[in-house]
Amino acid sequence: MVFYRKYRPQKIEELDSKEVREKLYNVLESSSVPHAFLFTGSKGLGKTSTARIVAKVLNCEKKTKGIEPCNKCEQCVSITNGTNMDILEIDGASNRGIDEIRDLREKVKLSPMSATRKVYIIDEVHMLTTEAFNALLKTLEEPPSHVVFILCTTEPHKVPGTIISRCLRIQFKRATEEELVRSFGKIIKKENLEAEEDALRLIANLSDGSFRDGAKILEEIVTLAKNKKITKELVEKNYSIASTQYQIAQMIKSLEEKDTKGGLGIVAKLASEGVEMGYFMQGLIETLHNSLLFKAGVEFSEDNSVLVMDNSKLEIGEIKRLIELLAKAKSELKYAVLPQLPLELVIVEWCSVAVGADHTSSVRGPVAPSSRPTSSVASPLRSLDGTPSSRATPRLDIKKETINIVQQGISNYSEHDALWTALVDKVKTYNHSIAGVLRGCSIKSYDGKKLLLQTNFKFHKDKLSEVKTEEVLENALRGITKKNVKIEIELKNR
Ligand SMILES: [Zn+2]
């Protein structure tokens, strides 16, 4: 019983994302189906499952509703089982050379054996070599009419523009909390189980926008629940520390509502669970920082949006003040009598200011307008979206000001903290879901050759130890340190 496989969508209407559904209906209902698609987005968002559905739509012998596949005819069944000789799935990572693509080019010319259309699904297409891309391009320029290519990639920026321009691009985004809760709810119902909605919500928060990750967690929890109702408590007991992101979201909610008791409650919980306060504050600052940039009109790259609490009720001025308070508290952490004290004081101070009061008068911390370095203005913007934003000129002043504040806060961080921030930021540009997991870890040691990470969860350790993930991490580290650094991940003893 693997939920992810069992409940994998088999029709367009079963896909989680409304945007993808609509785009596919539009394209596949038209008389001229494109010869090449490019599916982009992080891992676990259903690119390959969707590619198979497209293959079925193109080949189903007994379409039921409009263009939806029947999932019963010979073509449909063999595509679902992966035994259809005309639907070829190729892993770009292990078939990246010119010879493989030349071979493919020869076979492309042959007519399909039983299907109407041959469909080539090339996963991780960005891994192809330049020569292989050139060979592929020739096929895409003059594709035989019986062939459709579906190229999938987590890193579209590594795919040559000449290839991209010949494909119809569909972007897969992270599922929202609502979409995930709905999908998990369906599973619970079909499995004849019971679950609190809050429990599903927490699982959605833990899954970083990926249905696959979420379904995995749900399955683990179902096993733990032993046929009893799935409660939020049970999920928390087994996963709560993993979800620093969730705790951060809860903390921001408390701060928005000026809920002193709620905020202090979260701190107490974190402390009792042994969560490192500096790390938590760092996460809180980063999230607020993103929220600030978002509110100031900075465009984020497609995949970054999940990090931004764009529904935050806080005003720009409020976020700015919170970041100042937190940055100062973080710098005081070293000398704190109790590690949780600086954060607690921030919560008390913040929540004691009446809603709507003039925040600027009580600004404190290391921010003096005269000491703002002007040279550092652009770099944090670049690191977030790749290019300095030229949009929203009237708001630019706000951006400059706030970013400097964040920067000054960061100058108080230790060297490990700085490396950590840079690493998470860099990884974010490659793969959002890895960055999400990374946030749940901390640096244990770093000596210039080896970076030892610690995590509380086996789930995180497994994910970070995957070969491809390690590659991403080591590439990111190389980019930052200009050295070859080995990464190791260990489980914290709990
Ligand atoms: Zn069919």
C-alpha cells in the first residue's frame, strides 16, 4: 500500500493543479497538438505522472469524457503499467551522451507499433550534454508526425533556449496547503480512515508543497495510528521538530495577532524539544525578509513563492521593525543567560505595542541611517531572483532601506551562520524542496573540507543523502566556497 502510487492521478481532471489542468485541456483539445512539451518544476510535483496521462490522451482507444483517457483500453492499461512499447521513458541523467540521442533519433523515425503516437518522455533533460542537445534539436526541428516529446526538468535554466523555444512549456508549481489537504482528505476517505483536519494541515505543512512527500508522511502516520483516528497530536509527536517552517508560520501568526501567550508557548515548546534558538530565529528572520521583499514588489523566481508568507497581515513597517528586533536578539544570544530569553523578550516587546501605534519611534538595534553602506544594496536582490529588479520604481526606496537593515543584522552572525544562509539561498535557486529540508538541519562542524550537518529526522537524512541531492548540495557549496567540500549528514541523538 503505497499511497503515492495508489493515488497517482490517472486523468487530467485528477491532477492537483488547476493551472496545469486548464493548460492541458486547452492544448490537447485543439486540433494541432504540439510535438514537444517541456514540463518544469521541482521534484515530486507530478511531472512524470502527467506525462503519462498525456501519452494516454494521445493514444486512448475509447475516450470517455471529452479527451480524458478511459484507463481501461489496451493502450491506457499498458501505459499505466509501463509496458507500452511506443511510450518510452528515458532518464536524461543516465542517457546523456550523443550516442544515446543519435540512437533515439534513428528510432524516432520508425512508426509506432500499436499506438497512434509514439511518446518520448525524457526525464531530467537538463543533464544531456551539449552534443546530445544539438542532436535532439535536429529532431525537434523536423519531428515525424507520429512523435511527441515530453521533456521534464527540475532545472529549466540549464536547458538551451533553442530547445525551450520549440516546446510548449508547462510549469508545475508547489501545491498549496489547501490543495494538499484536499488530496490527503480524498485518500483518507478512500482508505476508510478518520483524520482531524488539523492533522492533515500539519502534514501539508511538512510536505513542502509536494504531494509525493506528503503522501509518504501520511502513510507513515497511518501506520503509526493503527486504525485509530489520526490526530494533530500524533503528527506533532512524530514530526513536529522537522517542521521548523511550520513553527515559524505559527510564530508569525502569533506576532500578527500580538498574541504574547501563543508566541511564548511556541518558544517553550521549541526549548523543550531542544531546537537551537539561533537557528529558529534565523529561519524567522529569513521568512520575514522574504515577506518584506515580496511586499516591496520584488519578483521571486517561480519556485521561491512558497517561502514567502505573502498572505502575511503585517505591514512593511511592522515587518521591518520585527526584523530589527530579531536581528538584535540574535546577536545577543551568545551572552544570554537562557537561550530562549532574547526571543521571548522580542515577543513581549512586540506584542505590548498597541496595534496601529507608531512603530518607528521605538525602533532600536544597530540601524543608523548614516551608517548604511550603499554598495551592498543590490546583492541580496540578485541572490533571490537572479536579476536586480527594475520593477516597481516608486517602491524602490523601501527596498533599499530594509535590505540594509537585514544585512546589518546578518553581519552579527557567526561564520557558520553566514555559510548556512548562503548555502540555503543557493540551494533554493536549484531546488526548492531540498532547501526546505535543509532548513530543518543545522551545521555541526565545517573545516573547509567537510561539512557535517545534523538533523533530527531520518526522513530528512534520507532525502539529503540521495545521490542527486548530494550533487546539488556539493555544487552549491562549491559555488560559495570555491572549494570541493564533502557533505555528510548525521542523525542527532534524541
Ligand atoms: Zn483508453
